[in-house]
Amino acid sequence: MIFIVISHYSVHGNIKTYGMNLGFNKILLDTTQLGGLGVAIFVMITGYFMYNKKFNVSRIVNLLLATWFYSIVINFSVANINGYQIDLKLFVKTFFPVLTSQYWFVTAYIVLMCVSPFINKLIENLNR
């Protein structure tokens, strides 16, 4: 998780390490590519715990509703605080964050939740 947090901090925080003296901060911020490793490990751990779990539509619906709610609250709050208008493109991304991959990990996670029963069936039928 620390790799993912550092990756978000340096990538989305627009932190530039160019010209920074070599030290702990520079080394830490230059390891932003480890965020992808953190995501891969997180997905593998999720797959381990999802094995043999029964498919549950309500889990997907709850995740979709929570993502939708926070997308609207965050985008409209930021627009209100910063005093800018929400254009049509941002409006569509705000109200359809999963379909537009505004939050790519939630989209990928929902796809994983939908295909997990098939992956579990495949695992059960494989020879060791």
C-alpha cells in the first residue's frame, strides 16, 4: 500500500524530482513505478481471498453506488471551492465514473469481480 500511496503522491501531486539533491525524498519519489507493483500485489491478494466466494451482485452494486456518490461529491465540491464550471466531458465522467474509467481501478476491480466465478471454475478444473 505504501508503494501505491507514494505513486499517487508523486504522480498526482506533480512533484518534480529533477534538480532535487540525492537523498531519502528523491529516492522515495523516484520509486513511483513501484505503485504498479503494489497494485499487482493487491490484485493477487484479492484473488486469493475471492477464491471460492459466491458471486454476489449486491457487492458490485454497493461498490458502484459508493463510487458514484463519491465521484459526484468530490467533483462538485472541488468545482465549487475552485470556482470553475463543470463542462460536459467532466459532467459525463462524474456521473458515469466506472463506464468512463474515471477511476480505473474500480472499473478493473468490478470486471475482476464479474469474471471471478469463471476463473474459480477454471482453477477447479485444472490439474495440479
